[in-house]
Amino acid sequence: MPRLVFLSLFLALPGLVGAQTTHVASPDGRSISAAIQQAEPGDRVVVRDGVYREPTIVVDKRIELVGERGAVLDGEDQRVILRIDADSVDVRGLTFRNTGITFVEDRAALHAEDVGG
């Protein structure tokens, strides 16, 4: 009998060791930048439906950044909206708009430089 208990605990450990935490950003609550800052590598940040006007959002760790339907990041014609500074970042489900035009800097909705898969 003790062997069965040990085996059951051993099989349950992989799910506990790599558990992913979800952090939520919402237009009337926590900003996307704040949710990213609180996230640990491997966590998920969910962006709720709404329009977000924040300074350039920087992702500096391996996370999933997932927008719900209707999640819009607006650069207000002034800035890069999302800058990726980490490897293996997954971004999906977001709409980017209004990065603006400039002849002085490379302004993109999503900017990733010197990062890998």
C-alpha cells in the first residue's frame, strides 16, 4: 500500500512544479505593464476587452500575453506600443493601432530586437 501512495504523489508533482499563474489587465483595473511586472517567467497575462493607452509596454521575461476579443493597444500616434526584450514570448489576440509616423525613429506596433524563438 505505501508504494501506491508514493506513486500517486510522484505523478501529481509535475503539475504542481510548473504551475502557470494568470495575471489579468483590465481597462478599469491593473495596467498591462503592472500585470507583466508581477508575472514570473512562464506565466500568462490576460488582457481583457477594452482600449489601453499606456507608455510603451516592455516584456522582459518569457510570458504569454493573450488578448481577449476586443483588446486594443493604442499608441496614440506617439510611440512603439509593445517592446519585446526576452526570448520565447508568446503574443496573441491583441489589436494594435495608432503607432504614428516619424522619420526620426523606427516606430512599430510590436518591436523585438536581438531575441530568439
